[in-house]
Amino acid sequence: MDKEYIYRIAVEEDLKYTDEIEKQALPIIDPYYKNNIHIYKGEIDGDLIMVYDDSYPVGMGRYSFHPDGTMWLETVRVRPDYQGKHIGTGIYERYMEAAKENKVKIIRLYTEGFNEKSMGLTKKMGYKIIQKYDYYSIKAPEGQADSLGFEVEKDLDKIMDIMTKNPWTDMICINNVFYDVNRENMEWFMKRDMFYSKGDALLLVGARHNRDSVAYIGYMSGNYEECIEAAIKMNPGKTVSAGISKNNPDLGKYFSDFEKRYDLVVSEQII
């Protein structure tokens, strides 16, 4: 019989363990949870699930809700010596329970194309691939921030009209979190001053988390080269990234100065 682990929603006291678990589970990345603890203290609606072996914290996973009600699965982290013990499966089962409790209809997540273990787990849990994206990034030069004439855009009707008439890519990618293009989601970005316009050009650039170090280009219309230049100039010293749908391969040529790093695979489950 498999050992029974304790799964529960995290409280403040649990947050002190997130850095330790993540460094063991994924030592090659910056600690996602530690860098974005504000998210897990209520800025974005959702919960962190902690897993314990008696009183010893062994794993965790976070889910959140987009403004349109779609559920987004943030991460699954399990200590190496506890992997292979079905803890990840248990976390996904708790995700599904939370989705049903909140009457969610769509659950989504992403994995890197090279992460076969995560891809296998999501497939096992019933998630189907819906989109694939190329991930580009570049380090913006240090210096003084300059918007190059772009100004914050606060007219949601104008934003939605432009985005409807000028579709750019399948979904909006910000911090490798994917959003449908709809009024609820775009209003969330607009309220955080992430939409900019200049003449007939519209640019969505910013970050959901890791704001001090990264910025994502989520949407462009008008002159793409000018939009990209503005996004870089607005964010000196940061890593500027973009997720481009493989259904729109021609857009890749506008990111020739960026490093093409890896594939992002978006999967979903409809309840």
C-alpha cells in the first residue's frame, strides 16, 4: 500500500519551506515561490497546496484563477527523494477537487517541450495539448527607461477593438502564463498599466511576477519593429521575452535578435 501523505492548503507558516523544496526539486532555476511570495499572499486569487510526510514538507503545487474564470496550474515541486511516490499525481487530484468546488470549466497549464516527466504526468492526468509556442528572450541594455512615445492605454473598448481586428497570436503569454483574449483578462492587464499605445500601434508588455527582472511582450499591433524596440527600451537591464504561437511562424522573424530558447506546450482539461 502506498504511504498516505498529508495534503492541505498552505498557511503563512508553510511559506518558509517553499525555497528549500524548490531548490531541491529544480536547482537550476531561480526560486519561483520565494521571488513571488506576494502572489501567494493574495494578489492573485488561488491557493498553494502543501504536501507533508507527517510533519516534514515534501512537495507543493499552486493553482490560480484568471479573471475569466479559467484555472491555471502554476507549479508542481517535489523533493527528489520523494519523487516517484505519486505525490505529483496527488497534487493534480487536489487541483481537480478545487476546480469542481469553484465550478471551473477549463483548467490549463504549460510545460517546457523538453520536460518529458512533466509532459507524461499531464497526459496521464487527462490534459490534452492545445497549443505550442516558441520562447524568445533577450537581455535589454542597462540605461534610462524610455517609452519611445508610447503611452499607457486605459480605454478597454479601444484595446479590445484593436485586438479583435488585429489578432497577433493564439493566446497572450505573460511569464509563461497563458490567457485567452477576452475582455475580462485584458482588463486585468490594463488595470496594471501593461497596455501602451502610440498612434495606431498597441503594445502589451510587462510582468505578472518577477517584475524587477523580466518583462514579456504579450501583444503587438502596428509596426512590430517599433513595438519591440519600445518594449526593450522600457525595461532596461531586464530580460525581455515573448511566447509566439507555432501557428504564426512568420512572427519569429521579428525576434531574430532574440535567443530562441525552447518550446512551450500548453495543455488543458475541460471539466
